Amino acid sequence: MAADNLKSLRERAWVIYNADIKHLVEPEFNGKYLVLNVETGHYEIDERLGQADARMLAKHQIPKGEMPPHFAFRIGYPTTFNERP
């Protein structure tokens, strides 16, 4: 995925998370992983990132080899999971 596309995904994910999801999941689910489909706004939460991602991939039937429009967060943390400090 190109850097511009990743930046755009990240920005869209933060807007959706802050506007529609954050108040529903914090602080109850702090420390768990949230995988967000940026196109639909649908999300999955799990203690294990791989489990949340697998459920998201199954629900949205992303063709093998295609990059899904997903972004991962660790709930209650100041950066998305995909970002590096």
C-alpha cells in the first residue's frame, strides 16, 4: 500500500473512531484490539488482534491478495496500532 493511501486510511480511521466509536468502547474495552473497516464503519473487538482481523475479513469477504480497508487500534492508547512512534 502506498504511503499516501496509508495516510488517508489512517486519517479516515481516526475520524470514524473519534466521532462514532470511542465513546462506545472506552474505557470498558481499554487494552483490547479494535479492527475498523474504514469503508463501512464496521468494527470487531478482541483481546487478540488476529482474531478481530480474521472475523472482519470473513464478514467482508476480502478477496485473497487484496489489501482490506482495515485499520487496527489498541483501545485506550493514543496511536493506532499501525503507527510507529
